[in-house]
Amino acid sequence: MARTFYVPRFRIVLFCIGTVGSLTAFYPDKLSLQKVFARINDEVKIHSRAYETLADATQQVGHRLTGSSNGTRAEAYAFDLLSSYGFKDIRYEPFEVEAWTRDTVTLSVVPYRSDNFRDVSVVALAHSPIEAHIQGEIVDVGNGLEGDFAALKDKLKGKVALVNIGLAAPAKGARNLHRSEKTALAIQYGASGVIMVNLVPGNVLLTGTASVTGKLIPIPSVCISLESGQAIRSWMQEERSPLHAVIDMTNVSRKIRARNVVATLSGTKFPEEKIIVGGHLDSWDLATGAIDNGIGSFAVMDIARTFKALKIKPKRTVEFVLFMGEEQGLLGSRAMVDELKQSGQLDKVRYMMNLDMTNDPTGINAFGRSDIVPFLNTVGETMKQVEPAFANQMQNQAGLHSDHQPFMLEGVPVVGMNGHLSREVLDCYHANCDHINLVNADQLKNTVRYATMLLYALADADDIPTRRQTDSQTRDFLVTQGLRTPLQIANEWRWKE
């Protein structure tokens, strides 16, 4: 689900911070930190293998869908790559869950009481039914916001909703809804199916989940291209009688076995404390997932390579994790957190750092934990001293929908990096055009450089000011960050109101 973080309306907190504190309490010898950062900088600039290994994997493995044979090959690829970098302590962490995979889907459009069928290229959205065969009049709901559905509330029952995935003509201040939320509204108003129109030109098909809960939905939800959507809408204007959609689909939902891949670097002073740095290795199956999340997961492995190449031995244990199942509902990270809770080890996770489509970072995100901001600000300043091109733009806003979420919901501190991707790259999110040609090798190298510095700073600090939150503190934190409503929609809000 890798992903655009949910940032609630009017809750964006973006700010730049001057020097608030000093690293003296955490690094008695600040100069030594700067020297390590400089070594990291040089090593990655000259010897990074992130782009080369990602390019090779897109050729050797292809897509990396969890539960597929390609997914299994991706897990082995990551294990072998980490081993080649000199890691001895590498393990698979298997988990078994219910997972959705696509099978067949067709969409035909036909005028009422006519046999003039037109077949339309289409892809099923995840968690659509195992089997669906429906026919219904197409009702154009435009952008599919709550007001758009409400305006057609008496016309949608038993019909097929035609909805834009994005905002074709956004109203000032309007926040787009996730495709799963639009599907939920269609179900609420009695629609028999949903046709999502991608707004990216070039016959781009997009996939992803249509379920807010990660469970099967009762009606089929599919995606068509911008051009197909324009053709259907033009046809609707031309016809005197309504157009009908015929959707036939089969999918599979079954127990699958997948494996997170974990490489461990033991700490020298606080080996029982750990910093987890992770990125999801899995991808959707329409393309090779080079951006989502090849740039994140292969950056994680190159960070691991850098630690080994420089023989860096931080005070805390570092676990480099390649998560599977993120796209189908954060399956691998949920499994890891569940296991840590059951074994009583979750308190030992001092920080979780997640790289999901993180590209060419301009700063650090404290994820709503103000107690770490002075520490991160001075770390960022040290990074900027080593590499003046680093903008050091601090942010302090938590978000959802990636592998940090299960850790954050259990009170574990989370940190991230602020990156950016060009419009043409973002247009291929979850789409059939997410290939290696979208990846900028230099920007990927920047991700590795800056993320390695941040990781080392956390792992080697004499003390980290943040602690895991209690259950009540976690609840208050999530409320303050404006995340209660989206968590309630997803049935992830465990606190009684």
C-alpha cells in the first residue's frame, strides 16, 4: 500500500528549526560523528550498489507480489545480496496470512437493450470479490467525494459508479479520498460495482486495494485508463439511452506463506536495544515496482552494505528488514510487531525508520515526536556540514499506510526522511509503467547517503531522548496527530470512546 501517507486536512505541520540543542549529551565527541558521516558520504558516492542491484532484480525477478513465485524469488534475492555484503546473521521470518491475488477480469460497455458491446482494458482493484458477474447502468459520480455521492443518493442503488481516482477539477481546499474510501461510499449508497478512472495520460492502469479494512469487499471495483474514461463519458453524452457496464471477474483469496528478510548487526554497548530500518520488498504485479518500493528496499540493503564496507559497529543493534506483504495490508510488518509483542521484545525497539518510495531526501521527519526534534535538528546540521547540498528541512508530522504504522500504533518511536519524486514518476504509482527507467541513480544514492547517516546517529548515540509510549500516551498522540478518524474508518482504532 506503499503509499501516500494520510495527512489530515489542516493538520500539516511543516517547519524549519534552528539550533535548539546540542548533541553533546548524546555524542561527547561531536567531531567523531562528523568524521563518520564524511566516511559514509564518500563510500556511498563511490561504491553504492543500490541502483545496479535494483536494475538487476527488475530483470531477474520482475514484479515482487507477495505469495507469488516472483515474491519468493525476491526474498531469496535479498537474502543472497545481504549475504554477499558480509552479513552472517541473516534470517527469514516467515508468516502465514490470508492474501488476495487477481485472476481474470473483463469490462464491457453497452447501450441499454443493445448488443453493441465495447470491451475496455481494465484491472481489478485488490480485495474485490472472489467472483463477480454484474451488469448495471453507469452513473457518473465525478470525483467521488462525499458530496458527489450524496448528490446522487437516489440514483445509485444497483448501478455502477464511474469515479475518478484523483480530482479532475479539484475544488479549493478539497481533500481527495483514497480509492478504498470512494469504494466504501459506493457500497454505502447501494452501488453494484465501481469503475475507477485513472487521471494519468498514456493508457496507464493502476492497481491497489479498494478495501478500507484489508478484507474482501462485496462489490467489484476496477480501474480503467484516463483515455477509456474519456471515451465512456463521451459515449454517455452521445447516447439517448443509458450505458450499462458488464463486469466479470474472478480472484483468489487464500492462505499464503511469505518471509520478511532480516540482517542483524549487533551493537557494541547496548546490544539489547535495537534500531529497525526497513522498507517493503514486495510490489504489485502490473510492473516491476522499481519505484514502489524498489528504491526504498534496495536503499535499505545498500545502507547495510555501507555499514559492512566501513566496518561500522554502532552501540545499538541494527536490524535491516525487507518486509513482504505491505501492499496487501502491511502483512509483514504486522507479523513482526505481533511476534515482538508476544516475545516481550517490543520495548527493546528504540526506533523504527521506514523507507517507502523515499527519494532524494531534503530533510528529516520526526513523525510527531517533539522530544526528538533537537536531536534530529543537530544531526541534520552535521549532515549539512558534511554535504552542503542537504537542505536539512525538518518536519514533524506522523502519517499512516506503510510499514512504520504497526510499530507506531504500539508506541514505538518512528523516524523518516522527506523525499520527493517528479510528477511523471508519481503518475506511475501502482501502475503498469513502474519500471527501472523511472529511477534516478543519483537521487537513489542520495537516499542511501543521508539515511545511512541518520541511522548511524540513532544507533550510536549514548542516549536517545524518546521512549516507547504507553497505551494511553499512544492514543493521545494519534489524536493530536489527527489520525483517529482514518484509523476508525480502517477499524484500527482499538480505544473505546
